[in-house]
Amino acid sequence: MPKLKQFFLIFTILIAFAGNNLFANEVYFLDFSKVMNESKAGKKAQDTLKKLLKDSNKKFNETAKKLKEEENKLISQKNALNKEDYRKKADELRNKVFNLNKERQKSIQSIAKKRQNAKDELFKKLNPILGKYMEENNIPLVIDKKHVLMGNKKFELTSKIIEILNNELKSINLN
């Protein structure tokens, strides 16, 4: 339902600002998600981020497995240890698990931040390319495809813009 409201809001704004000329001109659309995922720079960034996430998960899963083994060992020693030693070791183990979860969360947030930065950088690089294309082809308006309810395929610019972007941007800085 919120998407429908958003569509009508955008549609109303377009009508209010463009008036009668809106329907005389053509409105084009671009699938920004597709540009992000299928352009060379976007794909390269996505692959790098996926590898970072995979490596991070592997490291944390190995540590979690070791902590689980440590927990099992501690449980098996419960009767052999006095209460104070057992409590101390259990507290140490709890702290290790807490720190592992904290580090895992930090890693996920760092990767999410890098992903957002990559998206922002791609958008920054895309703006002048799209602006130039619009000027050269006398295009008055381009909107994101996710805000289009229906549209004729001849007004979609995604493939053309990806082609131009691939020639002008080879990679995105993820740091």
C-alpha cells in the first residue's frame, strides 16, 4: 500500500509541476537496481562485498565452533571443578561469546556501510552521465523504474546507460 501512495504522490507532483506539457513530452525510466547489479563497476563491487561477507562469516563460524567445543569441554569438567572455578570459566566463555557477537555485528555494519558508499559513489558517477545523455537526446524527465507502474519499453534507458557507464567507470572505491 505505501508504494501505491508513493506512486500517486509522485504522479500528482509531476502533474502539478509539468502541467499540460507532461503528456506532450515523453517520460523515460531507468532501473537503478539493475544498473547497480549489472554494470561492470557495480558487479565488481557486489562481488567484492560478497567475498568480504563470506570470508567474515567463515572466520566467525570457525570461532563459534571453537567456543562451542570449549563449552562442551567445560560442561564435561563441571563435576571435576569446584564451583568458583567453574563459574569463573563459564563467565570467561560468556564474555568470549559476547565479544564474538559484537565483532560479528561490527563486521556486518562495516560491510553494509561499504555497500551504501558504493551505491552512493555509483549514483554520483551516474548523474553526469545521465544528465549528458538526457541533454543529447532531448529527454525532459527520467525516473527510477521502481516508481513506474506501467511503461512502454521504448522509454526504458537502463541498457543504454549501463553501456555508457561500463565505458566510463571500471570500478568503485569501497573504502
